[in-house]
Amino acid sequence: MSNRKIFIWRVFVCAAVISFAIASTALADNRGVNDTVPSASSKQTTFSSLRWWRQNVRCDKGRHLSSALRRARPGATLYVYGTCTESVVIRTDRLKLIGIGDATVDGGGGPSEAVIIVDGARGVRIEGIDVINGADQGVLISRQAQVSLDDMAISLNATVGLSVDRSDIDISDLVLTSNGTGGMDAYAGSNVLATGTIGAHDNGGDGIAVNGKSYLELRGAELSAQHNRGSGVSIINDSRLQIFSFPEAQGSSVTADGNGFAGIGLLGSELSVVGSQFFGSGANVIAARNNAVFGFFMPSGSIISPHATAKFVAEGNGVGMLMEDGASALVVGGLAISGNGAGISAVGAGTLTLVSVEPNPSTVTQNRIDIDLGFGTRLTINEVSVDTLACDETVLVRGTSGCPPLSRR
């Protein structure tokens, strides 16, 4: 045999040995831990069970998630069992991290920026994994990452449960509870799409905060923010909370109850609910009840609901809706404000347009004072049921309800 043929044969043999070693290493990582990979099909082939990119990570038997993540290639799927007591970083695109049973990543209070960091990776999915005990944050999504979080609980972290920095995330069936300074903080131009059930409860600051020109879209989501020390939901600094006109978006809801400051805060930001093809449906319910100070807190904020596809409920708050510093509202149908100290208080607000329509009427009644206006606020009100309306001499009111001159106490 010629030297050239011997060389080619040796190269071929070496390549085969290396390929076998890689497969054997991955298989050995799981051998004696779990020999099968969860699959939707009960007829999983021998080949698919050996694919190294579908790996089981048995933290319940001493394995480490961080080691598996370092080896993972784009498109890998890692199945996590038990409690992984560590902090991890994901930099691999299209990675799937799937929890089996009570899978948990526990930061152990150790020094790390977050228990799970997704650093610039795109197409990442994390599902069925609880994240707890971060010395700082629970989950940090950063550097223009694209991530989906599904069926997770993020709790007992020292600062924020979920931070989103200049990134896009989809969240569904997510619980954020008992975190030190807040449940979720999305900032610096981030985009959050919410579906399913989202809960933010008992956090040390705001339940949900969206700021710095960021967006929170509800697409059929049921968002609940209760018993947070700050506000339930805060939309801050030119950001938006939106419900669009998609059929699948109808039936979205926000429930902000029993929070230490406000139910829903709109600080220089906007809440908009649109959908002309569903005019009058009132299908989307935005409710703030029994919050310590305000139901809706709106310095320089605005509510836009021109098609009566929303119902805005404020009950049992110190002030149902506070509008000031140029705040504005266009609410066609769907006001239900009662049982507050003041229903709507607008001082130094801009233009408020409140219109009642069937089958989604508007009522501001049974508050200690229903609508209290001052300092140049302008109100257009049509067919809204109101018991008491007070103004000072700088206020302009037109419509079906008048404002007696100098009736302000």
C-alpha cells in the first residue's frame, strides 16, 4: 500500500475514533443517571436516544447544569432534574432548558449578578424551572437576547426576580413572588409579550415595572399584581402597556389589588387598548382595588381606549384615578369607579374625554366625591353617570354634566 493511501486510511480511522469518543463522552455523562430522554413519542429510536444534544442533567444525582451549558451547542435541549445549586450563564443560541418534575436552580445566596443569566443569546427557551435564592437577581436577560419563559416561579431573590435589559422576551404562566425589590423590571428599550397567567405578588417593591421606552403587550394574558410593597404595575418614562386588536388579545386582564402605593402607575407613559372590530365589548378588564393610596396613579400619563373594548375598574382606593401634570385620558365606555375617597382627581391635567356607550357604560358614582377638577383641567363628558362633580374657576367642562361655579371646597 502506498504511503499516500496509508495516510488517507489513518485520517479516516482517526476521524471515526474521534466521532465515537464524542458520542461516548456524552452518553457516559448520563450513564447510570438516566438512560432515556423524555420524548413526546413512546417509540423513540436508538439513534435519537444517543443524540448528545438532547441531554439529561441530573442535578438530583450530583450533576452540574453549568457544565452541561458550557458544552451545549446551538439548538441543544437540556432536561433538568432536581435542584441545581449554582448560578449559570447561557450564551448559546436556540437552547432549550426544560425542567422535569420539581426542577429548580437555586442560587444559594452566593455572589453572582443573577441565578440565571441569558447573555445575548437568541431563540432561548426556559420552561418548567423554578429560580430561587439569588444574592442579587433571579433571572437576567441582557444584551439584546431573545428568550421565552414558560411555567416558571421566580422567588426569594434579594433584588429583582426578573430583569430584562435591552432584550425581547415572551412570558407565559410565570409567577414572580417574594423578591426583595420587585417582581419584574424591563428597561432600556425592552419588549415583553405576555400570554397565559402572570402573577407578581408580595414583592418588596413594584410587582411589574416597565421603563425606559419599553413595552409590555398583553395578548390574552391574565396579569395579577397583588400585595406588593410599591405599586402593582408601574409603566414609567415613555413606556407602554398595550392590548392590541388581535382576536387572540381580547380577554386580557390586569388585576392590581392590595398594593402598598398604587394599583397601576402611568408615569409619563401610556396604557392603550384598541380594537374597533370589537367595539363596545369591554372584553379587556383593567382593575385596581383596595390599594393603599391610588388605584390609577397618572402623573403625565395617559389612558387611550377609543373603542370601548376595555373596562376600567377602581374600587376601594384612597383615590380611584389621580391625573396631574398634563395627564390625559380618552376613555370611551367602560369606566366603573366607585367606593373610593375621590373617584377621579385631576389637578393640572390636560384633556380628559369620558364617554359612556352601550353595551359598555361608564359610571363614576358612590365615591366621597366622584370627580374633582382643578388648575386648568379640561373635561369633555358625555352620558357618564356622575353623582358629584367639583371644579375651581380655572376648569373647562363641556358635555352632559356641568360643573357648578366655585363649588370646590
